[in-house]
Amino acid sequence: MPVKLIGALLALVAGVLAVALAALLLHDTPGPASLGAAPTPLAPAPPPAPTFPAPPAGAIVFAREDGPDALALAVTASSVQVSIVGQQSVGVSGLAVSANGVRAASCGAGCYRAAAARVHTVDVRVGSTRWLVRIPEARDATALVARAARVWRALRSVAFTDRLGSDATHVVFSDWRAVAPDRIAYSVRGGYSAVIVGGRRWDRAPHGKWVESPQTAPVTQPVPLWQSARDAHVVGETAGTLRITFYDPRTPAWFAIVVDRRTLHTLDLRMITAAHFMHERYGSFDAALAVKPPTS
């Protein structure tokens, strides 16, 4: 929904990238065009319900958008699990789901499981959706993800572009600059802009003037988007990069990241969770980026 999309983006604006979606800052107005006014902080969101269709421990995980729903696949040595999460963070039950032609049985709200032994390809069918997933010879990436997170926190600066949608229709694009230890600026393409420096922030409507206000939520930048990582595996490689997928049970969300082999800089990130489908591309690592209070 648009309001959830606004909440996710304003959470990032407030500098809580490390606790994405757990402590959203929501705005009163209902559409993406209203992004940028000073947000009102809310209490942290409760932890995900035990019925959230999380993947089994040790699985190789993949995720994608499926219209308004989050669709995820978890593959173990003996089974495949399909997870389907609606826009209200509730598993979608009662669907006809199959994997490689085998009808998947319900394993909870939004959870569907079928027996499978060491498959190399999974043909997932959910209603009219067909998703063909190749299962690589994956290797554990738990230590790599931990190291990539440490590299994030050691950065002096980073710039990135963001695509955030709640479905195929409600999408916003924005450009960001983050400078340690407490500065971040963003501009929504065709929308609002903001600059945060420590305990102050400035917001500007399209063609408007900058409006200064307190920044009530602490800002710590740069930090990775994920809070935790489970089921991390290298699922693809090039000469210079590694593609890693994992599940973050604290958000909760599924992630796919591309990291530089040499530096472990995160170059590309995709996040899939309830009503939040995000794609970010990163660059200008430790460049001389300026995030300063606006002068006009």
C-alpha cells in the first residue's frame, strides 16, 4: 500500500537503515507525492509473528515480487518450501501451489512444502504464476555477510540509488548520499528532498523552500539495510563479484546482495518483504561527498 511505502522510505530518511521496517516513521498523508514532510516517530514494530512463513534453517533461499505479494523459495536437501506473504505481513493461505509438479502441502500461514531430494531446478507454480529457479552448488556465506556488514559500518561515505515499491504500480525512485557519522540526504525523483545533519533536518517540497526542524530519531550512517542474516549462501559468481542470498528474521525479509570480491563493498541489494520491494545500487565508496545544511 502507498502508506506502507511512505513509511519504509521515511524510515530510511530518518537514518534507521539498520532497523529497516522495525521502527517506521510514518507520514499523515496517503500518497507518494507527499514524501518529505517531517515524520512522526512511532514505537518500534512488534517482532514478526511466529506464523510468518520463514524458511527452514540451512535452506538456500530466493525471493521475488508476485504482484502485491512477496514470493519466496527455500530449498533443503529433502524439501522445498514456498512462502507467500501479503501486504499486511500475513501469510497467504488457501492457494494452489506446486513445485516440480508436486502439490505442496500447507505448513502454516502462507507456507507450502513439498518433498524433494537434491533438486537442481525448481518449477514453482502459484495460481497463474510460474517461477523457474535454478539451484546452484551453493556454499555457506555466513562469514562473508558478517564481513560485508563490518565493511559497511567502516565506510566514511557512500552514494546510492533506490527503487522502492509496494506493488508494480506504487513505486518511487530516489537518490541518496550518506556520510559518517550522522549525515544523510535524499531526493525523490519528482518529489520531496531532505537533508539530515545530526539532530537537525531540512525538508523541501518540489519547487518549495527548505524547512528546518528537529531530527528526533538518531542517525548513524553508513550502515547496511539488513539487521541480521540467516541461511546465507553464495549462489552466483563472476571474476570480480559474489552474489549472496539470505533471510533476515529480524525485519523479516529476504535479501540478495552482490559484493565486490576484493573490498566486500555491497554493490547491489534487493530486499523482498511484505509490501516492500526494494532495489538499491551503491557506489562512491569513501568519496568526498558533501552533506551540509542547505543555504536556500
